[in-house]
Amino acid sequence: MAFSSKALSFSNQIFSSSTRHPTVDMKPATASVVSLPVIPQTPSDSAALTVKKPLSPVKSPVKTVGKTEILKNIPGKFGKFGGKYVPETLITCLGKLEAEFNLVLHDSEFQEELATALRDYVGRETPLYFAHRLTNHYKNSHGEGPEIYLKREDLNHGGAHKINNALAQAMIAKRMGRKSIVAATGAGQHGVATAAACAKLNLECTIFMGGRDMEKQASNVLLMKLLGAQVEPVDGTFKDASSEAIRAWVGELETSYYLTGTAVGPHPCPSMVREFQSVIGKETRRQAMEKWGGKPDILVACIGSGSNALGLFHEFIKDEDVRMIGVEAAGFGLDSGKHAATLARGDVGVYHGAMSYLLQDEEGQILGPHSIGVGLEYPGVGPEVSFLKETGRAEFHSATDKEAVDAYRRLCQLEGIFPALEAAHALAFLEKLCPTLPHGTKVVVNISGRGDKDAAIVSQY
């Protein structure tokens, strides 16, 4: 089913709504989130639609998920999550995008062009770096502890993993004859990546960014402008910038392309982002085999909406002996109301065109997230991440602002590496994780971005 085209005026509204139960009509939303009727669905009797329990302890084993359960998903759906909760007019547009996406996956010419660009322009593959001093930091009194490796996505052109997806999607946009790109960014890393890809491919580029985020990430704003992008300030944060970018795209469907950097939104957007980021995990598997002749034991990544985590995790989802850990932003604390820990404190609803876990109040209205890592300030997670939580295939924990800042400084001083504050959340969880691990456990942490942009924030904290 799809929404009736009479359901909204495209120039003024976006395809987003939020509800604790997908069959209940919506109340009017706040000014920043315009609600629409939700496509009627009947949730599974066994599927709980609210999550209020605290996360499991660090030592809890990961729930085993069989390969059949992972593989039975149909395109665009991950269990009950995902889908296309959009107006009817957008179904055709998304259908064309899905068809093009499926074509390029099997187009040898496109794949060769992308592989060449990732190698010669982006700088892939990125190293799997043995963090010797960080490893020693976590050894116990007997000199035993895990071995910590860092997947260095911070060394990509533009300073983050975002370029992997931005470049690929910009190439798709050009194949489809689109002349202009619209995108939204939080910390600015996706904005820089998109602006760089557009400059390379001679595409017009407009980036929407929250006003407060522009102040915090002024260096990235400057880079976007130097790369030729038009940066449009939006009142609010990343979620508000995303809404404005979607509005701009909906107004110019035939000539513009909405280039999402997050694994959220209606199908095929989450699957596209995950697919183009999965190069991270594919490289990690190959590099691990070369370094120690096996797979990693544990993968750790920060969780905002899920793009960098899925990029690392996806290759290993069917390897049930590989433990996958996502670390959300606890902000001032999970009980403070100032956090971005969607999986720890969220409920199931529909937002920006897909069903997933969201931060929302008792009436289903979206709550404003908080994190010192601006790129983690999104009130939801992608449908595939939601599925990994619900099935228990991955486990999710959180780190506070202070813990992230401490981890940022720790990596600077021990390894001479500036991690993005977003990635520092993953590093922060090592404090709780490492003491629980057997000697020699191979732990890979995804350093999703470079932290030069955050130096001033950390120094003032």
C-alpha cells in the first residue's frame, strides 16, 4: 500500500511520522516533524513494540541467530523494520532508484569505476592498525589482555567513512541524469564527502545543516564551501536538517537526487548505504586473515543511525562466533533525558519513511537527541540495526559525553591518533569490555572519522 497523493502537499511536508503502534492514527506533530497517516500493518503477535529494559551486562552472551533467520529477509524489510512509508508519488521515484541500484550491483563497468575511485581518489584500502600502546593499557597485572586493532577509516579522503557511500551514490545520480545533489549533515563529515564527490563528478551540491552544528563544526562548513557546495543553515540539529533536505528533494524529483549518508529512510536508502559501506568489513576480514590467520573475535563501532557500524558488521553477520557491539551516545546519562541512546531508551515507530527504533514521548512525538559527538545526534537508528537488536545478533551499549572525551584524549596520548568524537564512544566502551575478555582476544574498533574537527570541543570540555 502507499499513501494517497492527496495526503500532503509536497512542497511543505515530508514523509515522516512516529507512533508507538503502527496502526494508530497520528496526532498533529510538532513544527519540525510533520505527521502523516501510517500505512496500516498488523505487527507480529510476538513482536514487542516498546523497549524500556536496561541493556544487558557486558558479560552477557550474544543471542545466537541462525543463518536462516538472517537470510529470510526480503528487500527493504528487516523483520518488521524498514519498508517504504511514503506518499504514493514517491513510490515511483524510489522504484526507479531501487532499479538503478540493483543494476549497478551487477554492472561490471560501474563496479570497476567505483573500485578505481575508491583506490585512487579515496585512498582505500584503509589499514587495520594494531594499537600496541592501547593494548598494553588494558593488560592486567599478569600482563594479559585482548589485542586491539583499529580500522582506520579516518585516513580516507575527507577524513571519514562517509566518502565510501557518497562517491558511489553520486555516481548513481549521474547515471540517472540528475544534475543536482541535496544532502543533510550533522558533524559535517557526510557534507564534506558529498561536496567532494560532487566536485569530482561536476554535480551541483546543496548541503543542509543545523545552525548549532554549523557553529560546532565550523571547519567542516568551510571545507564544504571550498569544495563548491551551497550550505543551507537550518534551525535545529541533524534531524531538522534531514527534514529540510527531503523537502528540497521532493520539490525537484525529476532533476535532483537526495544523497543520504545514514542507513535510515525508505527502501532502498538504508540498503544502499550499507552496501557501499560494507567495503569496511570486507577489508577487515581479509586483513585479519593476513595478520593472524582468522576472523576478529569482537567488532566494536559507534551507533548513530548505523552506517559505520553496518559497514563493519555486515560482512560478519552470518559468522555467529564473531561478537558485534554497537555503542550509542549516553550524553549526560541514560536517565538525564539528554542522550541519543535510541536502542536503550527508544520505541518502535515510523520516521523519515521507515519503521525503526526511535526516541519519542508518550504521544509518539520525536524527542530531541543529545551527544557531544554531533554525528550521533539523530533520534532514530536504521531498520537493519533495529533488526540486529531485536534478534539479538548484535549487542548495544552506551558511553557518556565524558567517557567519550576521555577516550578521545586517551587515543591521542597513547597512539598519536585523533579519533572523531563519534568514534570515541566506541573506544570508551573498551574500559568496560576489556577487563571481561580472555587473553589474546582480537578486538577491532572502527575509527569512523578523524577528530581534528572536535579538538576545540575536547579542549573546552
